[in-house]
Amino acid sequence: MAKPSEKLRIWKHSHGTNKTTPDWSNEDRERFKAEQVFKIFANTKRGQIPNFKNMQPGDFFFLCHGSDIQLLGQVSKETPKLRADPLERKYTVVCRLEGGPWRFKGHKKGWSPSGNTTCWPVERADHTQFESDILKPFFGMTLDDLRRWGDQSRGQPYVESAELLPPPPSSRAYKRPRGGPPSNRTGLSSRLYDPDKTGRRATMHDKCLDRLAEMFRRHRTCDLKEADYDLAVVEKNKALLVEAKTLRGDAARQLRLALGQLIFYQHLLVEQEFPLCKVFRLALTDRVPPNDLILLLERYQVGIISIPERKEVFASKLGRRFLKMFGIILKHRK
């Protein structure tokens, strides 16, 4: 069986800095990111034009501005502009870094952010070093995560098991395991690849969930449960089903997953486990999502609460109503 890294093609691409690439301003670089395009001038030397042209849809790359890493992307299937100057390709965002700078201070290989290159491949022999130097510390991901993401983008979702086995005899009191995926005590494991289950994002995911659980622990009549779903808060004849997500420039993708998971877990798990309870749905995030996504989830009767590590708690109108039903009253945000 081929190793995960053998199926991957990974590149470094840089839009430079005002010093190294004065033809582009910082505003230009930010506009390229907003448009999800990456570019290279036609007179770029050292074989980098062939590198750019040899990129294939589905390839992964990390974008940097000099030594400042910006995001991890995947080359789009859209037709590239390879006869223009600058040449241009489209991409989709896998993970966007925020609140930088995210500077790399290590080696100066061709594929390094510190290397004097614009477009350079990460050779297979360097995949392990790329994982340890770039992928894990900056994006909280592994090579295996990229393989799963690539499978999903090709229409082949990563699914461990689609079988429905008998439900567990009972649920335990909530106790979130630190790091790593939730146990499959229900025998139900049909999660698509989820960045919250690996690396640094897994830790942030669990900490955010712990912050919400602590709010409920102060309200002693609530019973906290966990299974394949992140959290179920049960009180008398009602249950609040919670799905937690970390947002790192991928809010649309994450909340789309949350919406599907909440509906899925409600129907196949929570309503079976607590048949006498009316179920309400809540998406938990560690950052406030865009308003259009809040409205989308509320349209499907999903409330939102955002609990950042050091900032004020935010909840949507529906989220506040659901929390109030379980004894938590939040102050209105000014």
C-alpha cells in the first residue's frame, strides 16, 4: 500500500514582499487572497515558470509573502491563465492563517518560505520535513490529513465506516478526552474529514467545548452527555445537541459540516437515546462567523454561540433563546 505522502503533490508559492516584488503592493497581495488567485511573472527565472505550469488541479500549496506564511490552498480545476503576464491560477482555501504575522525562521531550502524562490515543489523526500516544519506547527495538520482532504475534493469522502450498529446500553456523564477523535461507543462512525480532529485545532476545539460545558456545569439540573456527537445537554423533557467547530478562514465549510452533523446526529442518535425529549440544535464556534452564515443556520433552526478564548461571548438570537431554556442567560452585546 502506498504511503500517504506518495499520493501528494505539494508546492511553495510566494507573492513576495514590497522589497523583493515591488511591482505588487500589500493591497495587491491581499486582493489576490480575496480573489483566491496566485500569480507569477512571466520573466521569473530558475525553471519556476515550468513549475507553475506543471501544477495540477488538486495539488496542495502553501502561500507566503516572503517568510510570512499566509494560507494552505488546493489548486482549482478552473482553467488557468498561462499565456498572460503575470500567469495566474485559481485555488480553494484549505486553511487560512489569521492574526499574524506567521513567520518561518528555519532553513532556506527552495520550498522554504525563507528560500529565494517563487514557485517550488516540495519533493517527496522532503514531505516528512515539510510536515514537521510547516504543516503541523502552522496549520495543525498532517500528511494523512491532506490525503483525506484530497480524497474528499475528488468526490471520494473519507469514511471510516457507514454501518449502523446497536446503540450503547447507556451514555456516560460528559468528559471530553484531550486530543484525538471521539470514541465510537455508538458504533456509528461516518464523519467526513474534519480538521478539528487533528493537531492544534483539535486542542482548540476541545478547549472551546470545555468552556461551554463549564457554563452548563454551573446549572446543576443539566445532565451532560457525549458520544459521536460533541455534547448533548439533557434536562427533563428537552435536549440541546451541540456541534463544535474552530473557524480558521474556512467558516463556510465548517458550518456546512456542522449543519449536516447536527441533523444527522439528532435523527440517528439523540432522538433514539432520549425519545421523550424535544431536541434543539446549537453550533459552537471559537470565533464569530459571518452574518450570512448565522442567518443560514438559523433558517434551519440551528442557534450559534461563539466562545473565544479571551473575548466576549456572542450568541445569535436563536442561540440565546435555546441557552435560556437551559438556564443560561447571556447579556446582549452592544
